[in-house]
Amino acid sequence: MDLDSLRDDYDRVADRYVDLGVGELADEPWLRAALTAFAEQVRGRGPVWDVGCGPGQVTAFLADLGVDVRGIDLSPRMVELARRRFPGLRFDVGSATQLPVEDGSLAGILGWWSLFHLPRTVLPDVFGAYARALAPGGLALVGFHVGDGELHRTEAYRGVPVRWTTHLWQPEQLCELLRAAGLVPEVEQRFWSEPYPQVVIAARRG
């Protein structure tokens, strides 16, 4: 996987992403509900990482709910925008494939539609890293596009050139990978959106 290319693409789209309001939660009551339930499970239990935080809106939503949360993103421009938009919160550059976190140190970890570019051979290792980062009883929350196969894009967000592959997953496949990593799925919430359904899965470290 070419992380440098992915980083460059997200640096390139970051400002347009914010201008278009991509990922904002104001008109997404069911997504807010999933995040609120997650917050209730992790609040007061320790730090939480939002891995692939983008420009920070989900990190900020969790912080407003009293969660001790930190945002991590591969794109320096996304991190710059997140820091500018939410100056009271912590955002750092980092990759889901190399999390700089101590084993067993987190109460929660989020992959909110931030892992779907990862090749199918890489995702099991990332889920394994999530499991190691979580304290016993800690909770992971992940969001994915539902389907089969891959989507290849050469532009995004109204004409910005990119070189993206989106890997579609069936929820049953994701649950199998989570279990193999030591995370027990507890909740699956599916959204019947177009052109592809979406799914949020909460899984707990035993």
C-alpha cells in the first residue's frame, strides 16, 4: 500500500472536504446516536483515539460528550485544519498501520470510515493493533462501506484528482476479522444509504 500517495491525496482534498461539509454530523441523527452510545461506554475510563480523524468533527463531537479524545490522521493538512477548527483539542499526524500507543492504554478507539482504503491483507493487522491498544473491556467502533469488491476513483469532492481504492466489506466478514483479532462484536448498525449501504460495528476487547 502506498501511504505516501494516500497522504498526498488527502492533503489535496482536505480544504474541499471541509468546504463541502463532508462528514459533518448535524443532519445525521443515527450516526450521532452510535457515537453517543460509544461515548457513554468509554467516558471516564481512559483516553480514546479517533484514528483517521480528518478535519476533526467527530473528535470534537466526542469531546463535547465528555470523552478524553485525541485525533490522529495520516494527512498533515487534515490535522492542520482540525487544529484550526478545534484549537482546544489534540490532533497529531499518524497512521492506522503504525499506531504510536502503549498496549492496553486506551478505553476506546475509533475507525470512523477511515480504514476502507486499507488492502484486505492489511486490515487484520490493524484490527490486531486496535485490540492490543485497548485495555480489557475497551471498545472499538468502526464504520465501513458495505458491498463486495473494490471501487477505484480518479477524482473526488467535485473534481479533485485522487488515486483511491475503496474496499467494500460485508459486515459478516468484518465481524470475523474483529473476532480473530480478539475483539468481540456487540452491536451492528446498518444504514441503507445510496449508492452503498454503510455499517457501524462496536466490538469489545475481552
